[in-house]
Amino acid sequence: MNNKLLAGGAIAIVAGALLYSQNKASVDVDLPELAYVPADTAVFYGQLKPFPYSKYFALMPDAMKGTSDLTPIIAELKTVDDKNALFLASLMEKYQQSLSSYDAFKSIWGFGDDYKGMMYAQGLMPIVRFQVADQSSIINSIKQSADEAGIAYTTESLEGVSYTRFAIELEGLDNFNLIASTHNNWATLTLTTALSNDQDLRIALGVEKPAQSLAETKKLPELIKTFSLDGNSVGFVDHQRIANAVTGKEDSRLHQMLKELLDKAQQSNALAAISTPECQDDIAAIAAKWPATVSGTTKTRITADYADFDVKAVLQSTDQDLLNTLQAVRGFVPKHTTGLDGQMMSVAYGIDVAKVLPLTNTLTGAIKSAEFNCGPIVALQNEMQEVSTAGLAMMSGFANGVQGMSVSVQDAAFTIDDYNGPQIDKLDAIVTLSATDAHGLYSIAQGFVPPLANIKLPANCDAVLINEYIPSPVPLNFDIKMALKGNHIVIFTGDKSAQIAETLESQSVTKNGFVNMAFDVQKILLPLLDTIAATGQLSDEEMAELDSLRDQPVGVYFATDITDNGIGLESNVQITKK
């Protein structure tokens, strides 16, 4: 087990928490700073209402904060004879130090107890703005890191707004600067380059409003309403803006800066093939069918004792015919996999196997028959003529009627034997295969899998012991049973899984999902911690971080599904104070 993988997963979980919500849904968007966000920004994330970051910070175990994850990176950067590397190392070190306590976090970065902020772009110019309680802290922290690294900086002013320009010297790049500013209790961080101009900087600093702002459009309220978000946080990646900027169909600031970037790189013709009027129209039409990726919160409850929040992300599609076709492939996911319900982990895949081949034929047929005039797209169409679905036809024939499968582990314990390797000391788990005719499917499987030919499953749903038929290199010291439970073939061991198996008999196979995953971080780590410690590969500090999760319940649930708005991912994260 690699502790960096564990930490990486934990960080991914924490990232979701920056999307905060309250119970009451609303389409009201009332944040004055949106008046300075360009309406044509291709990317946006906004924490529009206060997120109680101090409470959330107190709930997070050290392992989720990643207090030592950056240590090897910082050490490596410090060995490089480069001012920029030393600057970055110092900033990362300060960030690491700020995670020791929320008082330290506030002292170094100037945050208050609540957080509001935005990330967006003026063309290719990234802009980060967030509310601060102390306007001097973040500027002083960056200046201190610059002094340590020998980075030059100057303090300047635009119409009463003071900002600091940190000169970053990079080979081949002129006028590359980190800009940091605080004004009216909002901090701004951005980068200026040879591609940006004075007006870009004025807009970034909130000195000048863009020609049209995001606040003047109905985009955010419409996204909140369409995707049933709560209005506390929302983000998007605008595929149409990006596509039209790349092809030049729109003379946006993003297109202008991208064109200038290619000119400076002596690659002026790099996009010529897709910049013809034909390609501009074809690519715009494709992007219109997949206009954006949208994310935001649907609800969150954060107190001093627990955090429980839901986040949604959707790859938006307006192609209803395609969505209807994709929805036909959805299958069945059993009830015990549809949320956080005490399991260590569960994974469910709902798929109507009989519909996979028709879906593939429909998709390839649609691509092959679509009328395009753009040369590169037509060439891709011609390549699609060679696609064969023979393999899928064979699979569909064998597994016809399959509606889904799942694995759920309720409990487990492991030890490492010096001679025999990992040993499973305890296991409570269930595997399910759901089908419209589970008995018929099992009869077919018996003809292809020799061990199954000797396992007779009673029609009365009773379970039979199958240990003797399982070829395992590790001795199994517990009973493994198999049964037909209505529309489900189940293999299970353990009391909790036996109870779950009994509930399946009454669950008919309906199209209720696509992919579900649930993980209890604490329960997964508990049986592994002693095993990890026995390897001696982790430092005492790293082990201490992982040990902090022993008494800290952290659950994560993901559900991917095909909806009327596109391909969606919904997640639920629960953290309880230890």
C-alpha cells in the first residue's frame, strides 16, 4: 500500500469540500464581485456563499490535510539552483506550515472563518479572487518567500488599487509576473505575460469592468436551476467558448491570446486545418451538443461535529436522442450499494448487456452517416468505417439478460505471514450478478465454467457451501456460500452479507443506475495500518498521519448515471469528528 496513493485519494476527497451548500435551494446569485468576471470566461468556479472553512478544517484528520505530502517535493525544489524553484518551495513550505492549525492558516494567508472566492479567466490569463479578513497577511507571506528566493518585486497602483508584481524569470518567456493584490477585503492572484495587456490587468484587479460581465447574464442562475444546484457554489468549463476560440469562429479574448501565443512560438499555422469556415461550423455544431461541464453543490450540512455534503458534476449534452440511447444501456444496482450504509466498500455496475451492441451500432452509425464538411472530421469518419462490433456481438450473446453486477465488503482483516504472504483473517463480503433470468444464465455459465457444473443451486433460494470449488492460493478459514435469490446470483460470506443476500430476493431488476461506488476510508485503513507499519517503509510522521484516521469516520459515495441533462457524477462525503 502506497501512502502517497492514500494521501492523493484523501486530497481528492477534501477538494470536494470546497464546494459548500445549505439546505435551501435558490437561483438567486448575489455576489457583487461577479460584475468583474468576463461573461466569455471559458472556465469558472465560484463559492458564492460563505463556506465555514474553520469548522471544516477542525473536522479534517491530519492525513486528509496532507501536512507532509509536499515534503519530498519541497526538498527536491531546494536542491535546484533556480530562484523560481526556491520561490515555489518556500510558498509550498508556508502552505504546509499553515495546515498545522486554523490559526496558522489565518495568520499566513489572511483567511477569515468563512470562505468565498472565484476562479476564472480573462482569455488565457488565470484569475483567482477570494475574501480575506486580513489584507496584509497573504501579500507579506508571498513577499517573504520572494525575499528568501531572491525574486525581485515592486509595489504599484492602479486607480487606488495597490498590487505587487513579482518578476518570474523563465527562459523563452518575457514579462512573466505573479500579481498579488488585496482591496476591499478581497485578494487577487493572477499572472501577466507578454500575451496580456493593461486592460486585462485592470479587469483582473477589479479596476475596470469587462464589456459584459457574468453578472449581466443569466448563465449562473440557469445552471443552478437546470442542474438542481443549491446556489452556494457552481463551476463550469464552457466547451463552446473553447471550441470557438480554437477555430476562430469567435474573436474572443481567448482566441486573440491563443493566436498570439502560437505566433510567438512560430506555429502560426498550427490550427489552420480546423480554422476553415467549414470546420468552424462543424466543430461549433458538435460543441453545441456537448456545451459544458458543470459542477456544484446540491446540499451540505457542516457543524462542529460532522460534515455531510453532496456535490454534482455533469458532462452536459443537448443531444436527447443520444441520451435516450445511452439511458437504454443502464441496468440494475442493488439497494445496498446505493449509499453509505456501514459498508467498508462497494462497487456496482448496472448495465443491460443486451443493449450494448445496439448502442455501439447506433453510435458508430450516427458518426458514419453524419454530414460533415470539415476535412479532419471527414477523415475520422472514414476511419470509423473499419470499426467492427463482432466481439461485442459474441459477448452480448453469451451474457444476454445480464442487468448488473456488484461487490460489497462489509468487513475484513488481514495479516502478513513471513512465509505465506498476506493472510485474510476475516471477511464479510458479497458479490452479485443480476439478470432478467438468473436461473437460465447460471445454466449457460455451467457449460462454460467447469467448477460451476458441480454446484447445484436450489430453486428455493437456499445457499450452498462452495469452498471446495474455489482454487485459492490462500487458505480460506471461513464459509463461502452461493445462492440464487430471485433475479440474482450471489456469492457471499459473513453474517452481514448473508442478511444482504436475503433482501435481494425481493428486489426486481429495474433500470435504476449505472455505476455506484462507496468507500469508508477509516474501515479500509484499519485492517491495513498494522500491515503497513510492519513493512517499515513509512516514517514515524507518515504513520502518525495515517493513524489519525483510526478514530475518524470518513465516508465517500459516488454515483455515475445518464440523465436527461447529460452524463452525471454525484458524490456524498461524510466526516464525523473523532
